[in-house]
Amino acid sequence: MPLVSVVMPSYNHEKFLSEAIESVLGQDFDDLELIIVDDASTDSSRQIIQEYEVKDHRIQAILHECNQGISKTVNDGIEKSKGKFIGQIDSDDVWVPDKLAKQLAVLEHDEDLIVWSEGGLIDHAGQPVRKNFSEFQGFVSQKKSGNIFQELVKGNYIFGSTLLFKKTNLGNIRYDENLVYMNDYKFVLDLAREYEFYYIAEPLAKYRLHGDNTLLSSSSEAMKRRQIADRESASILEESIRRHDHEIAPETKANMYASLSRIYYHRGENKKSLRFLLQAVRYNPSYPKLFLKRTLSDLLSSHT
């Protein structure tokens, strides 16, 4: 039985897939299995995966006949996994050779930790970009180790391709198949609700920036994706408040309500936006006055 199962969701990343696979197979130890779940790619990804499966016995391929979405894709990999620990990597990202070894050294002392790390940034051609993952996402000062649930409900800053955790600790936690884009956020929130995280400041994986990347694109299709992501974010925030109201600090709750207010304001749902804004003030009366004045003025002038 392998010590680590690595789950790699794949969809139309033929340009980057081989490098991602090689970065897993090239780890400092080989007590692992790599489960690649292809979600009905239309490029040559499936052929690449099948060629690797023939060459290396550690690889298992799951090939979806029709596109089922990222959540189902990752969940299928988790269900197939046999390792004590589970790691994840997107098919356009890259691991450094000692990534798993350094994380397993942490887990030797406490198997119940959720271990993750900083990430480097690379461009389409694999060349380094100056900022690291936290700087790029704008989450440099956030609490990254210990009980991070209170911090994480303000926004997701976890680099998913660096996660490593014990499989049995998942219990019923899985990727929410009702979510299209924010499934990874809900997944780490659910983990943070149950377990402490351990952050390694060294970049142990590389996050690739490229033209198909949702974070970079400014196309009309990307705008639609962001609208769906905002709707899903609102759902996650509201559910978190309902389920864990008594556990969330007032200042954190104020930030959550303010985020909900902004989301609904941009969606044109001004009544909801105003209601959530007033809730933010209720939990933190000293909320930035300039923000409150501007937002209240906008909402009241367009109140419907």
C-alpha cells in the first residue's frame, strides 16, 4: 500500500501535463501512487496519460467519457486512492523534488495536521515570475498555521497544489459537486473547521500563469465565470455564518457581511447588499467610515 496517493485532475492541459506528471514521479521517494483523472479532455491529454500509465506502474488513470466538472473529477481520485496520505496537484502546476519529503517530515510529528506551503509562480514557458503565490493573491499577512478557520472565512489563500493530509481525516469531507469554481474554497474551509494547518514558507510547488488561467483572463467568458464564482462565494459565506455563527469572532463576521454586501451590490441586488452592510456595521461599528459612506450613498441612491 503506498504511503501517499497523489490526485491530479486533468482537463485540456496537453502543453503542461507531462511536466506536472514528471514532477510527481521525480519526488525524492517513490512510495506513492499517482491517480490522474481526465475529465474528457478534447486535446491530446488522454493519450499522454495513457502513455505514462504504461511506462510507470505507480500511475492509475481514470478517463471520464463525458465532462463531469472539477469536483467530481477530484472526488473520483480521492475514492480511488489507497495511500495513507493524499496530496493534490493541478495538471498545469509543478512540484519541486523534495516537496513530499519535507511535508511528510512534519506529519511524522502530528499526522492530523493539514500541511501546505508557499508557491512560486511560473509563466507559460515555465520561467519564474518574481512574486510568490501569497503576494500574487494579496494574502501576505494572513495567519497560515494553526487554527486558521477565522482567517480563512475572509477569503481563500490556500495553494491547493501544495496540500497534504491524512485520508482518514477526510471523513465525509469532499469537493462540493454543486459548485463550479469555488469548490476548492469550501473544501479547505471544511478542513480548517476540523483540523489545524501547518504552513511551510518555502515554495514547494509552482503555480503556472497562462492564457487559460481564470485569474488572468479578461474575456467575456471569464467575466461570466467570475459572476458564477461570486454567487458561489456568497453561498459559502452565508452557509458558514448559519452553521458556525457562535464560533466566528465579531470582527471576522463584520468582514464576511461586508464581502456579502459587495457581492450583492455588484449583482444589482441592492436590498440584500444594504442589509448585509448594516450587519457589518452591527458587528464592527468602527468599520472604515469612508467605505461605509460611499457604499451607503450608492445603495440609498439606487435603492430598489
